[in-house]
Amino acid sequence: MTKKSSTTAKTSSDNAQLKKKLEDPNLSDDEDIDFSQETLYDRLVALGDMFPQHKREQLVEFISEKAETSLYILKKLGSVAWIVTTSTLIVFVPYLLESEREAQFALMEQETYIQQKALVNGGGANAAAANANPQVNAPVRQ
């Protein structure tokens, strides 16, 4: 069969299917469509043809407004987060450092108090230990 005769045969079979569809309205249009050859672009164009132009424009406008609103909100939330974070750092970091320093000072006072109490209560035992090892408490001479 030549190329011309195969094209003619295909056209005549397409005509026969079209006549069959026209005669039987219960047949689906999807039966003879080859979806494997259809691209995403073809599908999007077909969707665009399904809806009127003014509806498509309304949808684009709606989505654009929502995107702008979302971007605005995200920018404002970012600004608020920055203000809260920096304010917290400026206020609370010095407070935390000072409270840590006070805790260390209180610990040193407590250790000093314990040492003084030990000297008062057991002064003889500590004095004997100091005399046994005179190099520990001896002043440095030049």
C-alpha cells in the first residue's frame, strides 16, 4: 500500500467514525483521542479555551492580589520578628550576664564563709597543718 492510499484509508476511517458518532450520541468523545501525544502545553491551552476570557482575567487578578497580600504580610512579620529578637537581645543578655556574675559572687561569699567558719571552729588543726608545711604559707623573699 502506498503512502497516498494509506492516507486515504485513514481519512475514510475517520469519516466513518465521525458519521458513527453523529448517528449515536451515546458514544463518548474520549474513545478515539490519543492522550499519549498530548503535551502539557496542549492541555493548558485547552483549559484556557474552556473558560471565558473575563473569568481567566478575574482569576489572574485574584491570585495576584493574594500573592501581593501574602508578600506584604511576610515582610511585616519579618520586621516584627527582627524588632522582637534585637530588643530581647539588648534587654535580656546584659541581665543574664549580670545574674551569672552575681551567682558567682554569691558562691565566692559562701566559700569564704565556710573557710572562716572552719578557721574559727578548728583553728588549731588548720594551724598545725600550716606549720607542718611551711612552704605553702611562707612569703616569697627576693
